[in-house]
Amino acid sequence: MKLNTVIENEKLTISFEVFPPKTDADFESVRQAAYDVAALHPDYMSVTYGAGGSTSGHTLAIAQGIQKEYEVPTIAHLTCVGATKQSIHNALCEMKQAGVENILALRGDRPAWMEQEPFTDYHYASELVETIREFGGFCVGGACYPEGHPDAGNKREDIQNLKKKVDAGCEFLTTQMFFDNNIFYNFLYHAREAGIQVPIIPGIMPITRKTQVKNAVKLSGCHMPERFINIVDHFGSDKAAMQQAGIIYATDQIIDLLANGITHIHVYSMNNADVARGILNNLAEIRKAY
């Protein structure tokens, strides 16, 4: 099922992101963790792609398995850093053969093993979007950064580049994680002002371990509100308490988004079915209202 038919309505959708294993030895355990999330029957699931396409086979296997075993639509990530037009064409053929109809088109980061200049035929995600649209048969999504892409000179430039990606054929956008909803609302306002009218889906990361805070800041440079820092400082040394507090904080973010008219939510589950289940349980009655 193509996701444009899922998200272009007023119905509430909750989706989860999972990631594939880095090695063949870890495949079964990671696949089972992803399947445990799929067993909760979210509206769709996103399966990430390793740096430089290093986990592409695992990405497709998990995405295909989720659709086959649980009838949950999936969107597979695809990056273009270090890629050629031929390698992207091959990847699209494999996705089509696997029955994957949705792609999250990303530039991607240069992996550690890729030396010097990482770009070949592609420099930007907008170019990848164009290739996918020319190939045909896929619903294409993209990523966006409410606090600004780290490579952009400023937020205005970032919005302009995002508009290019949408104009190239991107049908919806999913944000990088954020922990202050006001940042998302401000970003949404400026995106709409720039003429970006596709659905923009907020990405929520439940922080359930203290160590995740440093990683989240390192990966995305996101702002951590004092309220959230206080929660981590107080509960971070207690594993069970921190998980519960993280789920509650993420739920609170989601409820505020829903109350402000946002009807599609994407959750970075980190392959943790307990966290995904906790979010859904907290929203059980609210979901019925939609």
C-alpha cells in the first residue's frame, strides 16, 4: 500500500521506525525485534538504511517480511551518498521486486569506510527524488530538520533546499527528532510560508536511557529543554523509571501535537516493542476518538 493513501486524510496515524542489523550474525535477533513492533499493528513502519547502503539487503528483507507476516505497510530508506545512477536503478529494481512501494529518499551521511569525496552522481536528496520519480511506481517521502540541517548555512537556506526536494516530487516529509514542540510549530509555519504544502510528519524519539541523550544531541544537534533534562537527571540512574518517564514525555509531546491539529505521528522506536507498546497504550482512548 502506498503511504500517500494512508496519510492524506484526517485519520490519526501512528507509525514506528525500526533499523536492520549491521551484521548477518545479528539478523535473526534484530528481525524478531522489528517483528515484535510490527505485531502491534501500527499504521505503517519505516525501515532504515545503513550508511552507504551497507545494510540494504537486510533493510529489504525486514520491510518485505513485515508486510508479508503482519500486513503492515512499510517504507524503506534509500540513501544516495556514494551512489551512481546505475546502483540506484539496481536498488529500485530490488525494492520493486520485494513489493516495497514506499521510499524515504535521503542523501545520507558519509560512512567511516568511504574515503575522501563521497559523492558521485548524487549530491543532494532532491536529485535522488527525481531519479525515483522518473523510475516510477513508488510513493516518495523525505526527511526534514525542524532545527535546521547541519550542512545548511541558516534556517532560511534549509527551507529553500527543502522546497527543492518537494518540487522534485517528494510527497510527504518526516522530521528529525525534537524535544520541544514549539520548535516544530515554528518550523511548520515557515515551511508553509515558503509554499511547502505536503504533509509534514513529526518524528518523536522516546528517550528511555540516559546514554541516549548524548547520542541524540550528537546525531541531530537537537535542543534539550530544561524540563526534559531535569527528568533525565532525576530518573536516569534507574532503568525502569527512566523508561517509564521517557515514554510519558514522548506521549505528552504527541498529545500536544494532536491537540494542535497534527494527525500523523512517527515514533523512533529503536526496535523496542515495549516502548512502542507503551506509547500505544497511553494513547488507546485518544486513538478511539479518531
